[in-house]
Amino acid sequence: MQEFLPYITAFGIGSLVSALIQFWLTTRLNNRRKIYEERKEAYIGLLEAWKRQDQEGIKSENLFDVGHWVLRAELVASNKVFDLLKLWKNSEPGSPERIPTTEKLKQAMRDDLRSL
């Protein structure tokens, strides 16, 4: 009987460790999916707001919409995207500084989503 005791104990501990690792991996994956979905929604919303503003012109409704999506993106963005959003907000629409900042911001958003 004493011969089987170490095996029974080993299988019990192994099952417990396996369950804990599986729980940790599942939780980590779910968190990454949630972050990805939140970022994707914010980035797409911002791009759509920019598109509407380009098509309809600068109206108070469009400015509110862009501001809303910029704020949402700032809440979930990576540090690089966040810094570029601050630069973008501090530049004037159509200015020579905003156009390259917008392109850098789009690339940073793409890279951010690919990294998750």
C-alpha cells in the first residue's frame, strides 16, 4: 500500500497544477481577446468618425463624434497610440503637421491590433 501512496499523491498534485495552469491560460486569453475587441471598436469608431468629418465637413456634430472616439481610443490604446493621439489632438485640422501624424497614428493602430 505504501508503494502506491507517492503515485496517488503525485497524480493529485499534478491534476491540481494542471487545472491551475489551464485556468491561468484561459483567463489570460480571455483578457487579451477583450482588450483586442475594445481597441478594435475604438479604432474603427475613430476612423469612421474621421471619414464622416471628411465627407460632411467640420460641423459641431462631427466634432463631438470625433472627440468621443478619440477619448474612447485614449482609454484603451497602447502608449504609442496614446502619444500619437495627443499629438494629433494638438494639431490643427488640415495643417502640415496633422497629415503625417494621422498616417503615423493609423500605422500605430494597425501595429497595436496585430501585437495582441
